[in-house]
Amino acid sequence: MRKIVLILFLLMLCTASFAQLRYFFPDSNACFSAGSYKFWFNGDTTINNLKYKKVYMQSYDSIPDFGRASYYSAIREDTLAEKVYMFALGDTMERLIYDFTLREGDSVRVSNFCPQLCYTPEWENMCPVPVVEKVDSILIGDNYRKRIVITKEDQYSDQWFELCWIEGIGSSNGPFTPLESCIVDGGFVGPLLCVHIDGELVYQPYAEIEGLDGCYSYNGLGKINDSYLESINIYPTVADDVLNIEHSDIFDAECKYSIYNILGKQVADGKMDSDMINVSYLESGMYMIVLYKSDKVYSGRFVKE
């Protein structure tokens, strides 16, 4: 009987030692390039008696320079529970962004953040709940790390997308956007482009994708060479026939626009000779519009009914 108890105890001990995060987000001198953003991990802080890693963000700048970054958020890893939490700037509570205990077939319910720190609540009611397709591992450097592949139905179409989480790397969309749509190893290039630690490139998943140059890309739609990206006011945000652009400096033949669907495919282009663009021919769904004039680049998002 004692032998059986001892064996059971050893099995439980082995299971407990395995069921924990083995690879972690770095705590200093690390830069994650995600689309046109760079997230710097530098130092730590204490919030509500819990220790967090501090994260800074550098936006719309292809040259990595921590001196140009500003404080973005703090993250905490519960290594035994295999969960990662984020305490965003201006938020009142920490939110779960990764759960590495998920198994095949599990529903995925975590918080999602866009780079501007707008918080997307858990996928309830308005969005189909993502599901874990498989759990495997991926070789990064000399070590295999746990990978969770997730499928998600786009809320504006009948298409399904895949994305993945990797221990110590985060999502294929970047470290703080665990559920944004993308296709893994497919035509639409996910925003996570490079991970540097202590100045050394340790992960670059899309190095072979044609059209990408280095570790900077504006939402996978092509490189912008140190242009300053500005937002524009678009209305209505849910459009039927006409999209209105509110920016007095760009309405002339020199300004061109491109419209991209959720897969990153260009579906329209033209010249901005007025403040209105006809979108009646577009299929229902979410779109991004990018306007180019001289060395300026403007962007906005809208939904076509």
C-alpha cells in the first residue's frame, strides 16, 4: 500500500512540475516587432502587491529605439497556473490574455487589446467564440515551446481564421492581441514579425514572405519607410453607400487611397479628389482604408453593411 501511495505521489509531483510555463516573456532589453509597432520589455513594477513586467510601445517607426517608446502596460505570468495577465495603462484591473492550460476543443475566452490600448471584452454575444484546434510544439532556437493553434470565425463573414499562441512569444498577432484574425503560414501576414532579445533576433516567422522587408510592416500591407502615420476621422463607421473622410489637407489628385479587406487583400484604390468615397460595391465586412500623400500616411477602419 505504501508503495502505491509513493508511486501516486511521484506521479503527481511529475505532473505538477510539467504543468507550468517553461518559457516566459523577457523582462529586459527585448523588442517585439508587431506590424508597425514595437513593444519593449524593460524592467518591472509592483501593482496590488503583485510583480509585473513593464512594457513600452514605439509606434509607426521602423527604426527600433527604446528612447522613442512610451509606457504601454504591465504583464504578469502565473507560471504554475500557466496563465498570463495584463494590467493596461488606465485600466482598473488585470485581465487574462493567455491561458496555456487549454486543450483541443476548448473554447477560448481571454481579453484582447489593440495597440492603442482599446480593450476588447471577452468574445461574448457579438462574436463567435474561438476554439482550440490543436496543441503542439514549435522549435525556436534550440528549444521546443508549447504552441496552441486556435480557429476563429470572422464576425462579418463566413470565413474561418487560424492563429497561434507560443510560450514566451505570445500570439501570431503580437504579444497583446491574442484573438485578432489572421491566417497562420498563409497569404495574410500576421503582425508579429520579429522578436529581438539583447539585440539578437530569436524569432522571425514570416522571413520568407514576399513583400516584407525586415521587421516593420504596416498591418502586413507593405513597408512604410519611416513615414508618420496619422489617423483620420471616418464616418459613418458602419457605411452603406458612401464613406466620408474628414481631413481638409488631403483632398487633391496627389492623394491616393487603397482599401483592404480583413484578409489584407487590396479591394479598391483611387484618388482622393473629394471627401467622399463610393463603397456601395463592397461586400459586407470590415475594411481598412489607407491614404497616401507625399511622406504622410493616414489610416482608418470601417464596416460595410
